[in-house]
Amino acid sequence: MIRDFFIRKWQSYKSRKRWWSIMFDFLFLLLILAMVIPASRRTMSSFVVRQTLISPRESAKTIFLDDDDWQFSVMSYDGEFFNLKDFEGKPVFINYWATWCPPCIAELPSIQNLYNQYRDKVHFIFISNENPDVVKAFMERRGYDLPLYAHAGPVPDAFESSVLPTTFVIGAGGRIVLYKTGAARWDSKKVFRLMDRLSQQ
């Protein structure tokens, strides 16, 4: 009886749909199931976000770092301490992220591409407050080789953010050229043109 009920429902559904519509319905159902299952939720969320990423826009405001901002201190995963002042003279790309954050995971491939292209022309600082062993294991598993740091002191107001991911791009002269909360596509032609321009100033 129950079997006959489902057969009738399936035949009725099939008679009203084209094959491609049925396929999309099943893909949507699989997507919903993947989002419900905890083990696959983060991977599926980051995949969906990655498909919607767009290039970030330059900041409309003109904001220059002051002396306190340049004292922003970080520690590399090798145990070295740096102030932002140590990176002066080249553009700086600062990204706050976490391994548990799907939008952060979604934008990492494009950030790795950006890093590969500009690692000699731009200082990259990737900051996570997680356990360094967790972060390093995540990076090795995913095949990323981004320069990793942790906060080593108070965060100046200019770099405060409660959103992950958050990214700052600072020109060589200390101007915050770009401030982006949320995931973005960092390997677009638009971003490459921005980095070319900043690295030539």
C-alpha cells in the first residue's frame, strides 16, 4: 500500500517535469541534505559561497594610518615579532580568518593565487586566533603556503573587526586602500590591476 502510494506520486511527479528539471530537483535535495549533515556542512557552505564571490572595491574614504596604527604587532608562527612599521615601504595585505569559517575557506584559493602572483611585491599577513597547530594542519591538508601570524598585542582601532573574514589592503604610504568584510574574489583582473598600481608607487 505504501509502496503503491510512492509509485503513484513518482509517476505523477515525473509526468509533470522534464528530465533536466528532475535533475535540478535532485541536486537541490542533495544540497539540502549536505547542509543538514554536520560533517559536510562547512565544506558545502564554503563551496556555495565560492560560486558567488565577486571582486572587492576600493575604499571611497581616504584613511591614513597614524603612529599608533603602525605599532600594530603580530607574531609569526616561527615565533618572530613584527610591528606593521616593519612592513612599511611595500603594500600590505592583512586578512583575518579562521579554519572553521566557511566564507574564509571559500576565498582562500583566490587569496593563494594572489599571493603566488605578488608575494615578492606585497607583504601578506594572515591572522588567526586559533591554535597554531590547528591552523598549520589545515594549511598543509589544503596545500596552502600563506604567511601565518597571530596578534601580539592590542589591535588599533583602524584594524578592529568582529567579522570573519576581514581584509585590509594598505598602500606603501600608509593609506588604507581597501577594507572588505566578508569573502571576496581576490584573483580577479581588477584586484591584480590594483596590486600592480600599488606596488609601483
